[in-house]
Amino acid sequence: MFRQSSNTASFFSVLIAALLFALSLAGVAGAQFNTSLGTGALASDTTGIANTAIGWGALESNTTGSANTAIGNGADVSTGNLTNATATGFGAAVNASDKIRRETPMSQ
């Protein structure tokens, strides 16, 4: 006869509990379908969807906004809830939904 170890039973109990906890979180997942590349890019995003941030600190201020794009170091939105806003270039900041802001290169 096989005797079940209490350690094995405890392990499976913990495994089942962890699985149930993970499944419960799946329903409240916030930010989805976002793409970021760069330190701090999209760092504050909580529930925004379909955002793209490329560059150090890109879209760092975005929290709930969706369909936003920022390309360039520090390219960002001026408020965290914009939709379909685009900022390109170093330090560019867009301040309204459905708007494009292009920053010119710094003077040399």
C-alpha cells in the first residue's frame, strides 16, 4: 500500500490555492495590449489599453489613457487619460486626445 506523505498533501494544497488566486486576478487585469521599450516607459499605466511607448520614460505619465503612442526619450502625454494621442521626439508632450505633437531636435 502507498502511504501519502503529509508534505505532498500540503504542497498540493498550496499549489491549488495559488492557482485559484491567480485565476481570481485574471478577471481584474488592468493594462493590456501595451508595448513598451525603454526604462520607465509606460511605468504609471494602470488600465490603459493599446499604448505604444519607445524610449526612456516614454508615456511615463499615462495612467488610464488608451491608443496613445510616444516615440523618443521623455515623449509623453501631459495628462494620464488621453486617447489616440501621439508624441514624437525628445521631450515631446501632447496635451489633448486625437492630437499629434512633434518636437524638433535640440539645437546643437
